[in-house]
Amino acid sequence: MSEWTPSKIVLLSLPKNNLETFNVGSLVNLEFLDLSKNKIKDLTGAGLEKCKSLKHLNLRANEIQATGNNYKVFAWMMALQTLVLKNNPIASDSSYKHQSMLQPPSPPLHQAL
């Protein structure tokens, strides 16, 4: 039997699972993530900042709020090409596109002095 190697996963699709939280921090080579049509409100602590190869993120039809911490999560995703936030409270915020893409990331806590 082969060994569980989360770093080999590049695609994860979990729409319509009633997820309220998730953590993909161990999926460091993830390129495509679909978590559409769940019940996710907050992205902090989800490990997205560790997914340096993430290119496509679909969070459509969740309950993601327009908070500064949620905006900061997007700033860590430098490889991101597609971000779908339609049908979330954050998408109602007229400045979300500007804030989510231009928010400078803070240093991780373990590196902060």
C-alpha cells in the first residue's frame, strides 16, 4: 500500500459539502481548489498562504465575509490567476477586488519580532 503524500495533490474539488471550515496547508502543491456552494465564512487559518502554486480558487456561493483578515489571505497567493467569490457577502463590498489583490501580506507570526 502506498504512503499518504498530501504534497502530491494538485487538484481538490469539494463543492456542495456543507463545509464551514477547511485547511489545505499540507497541500503545498495544490493548483486548483473548488470549495463552491459550501458554508465557509472565514478564510483565516485555512492554510491557503502555504499553497504557493494555487492558480485557481473557486469559493462561489459561500458565506465569506468582507473582513480585513480575509483580504490578507488573498495577498499571500502570488500564483493565483482565477479567484471566484460571486454570491458571497465579500463580493458585495465594492472595494473587495482592490483590497484583496493589493493588501500587502504581514509577516507570518513565527517570523515576526
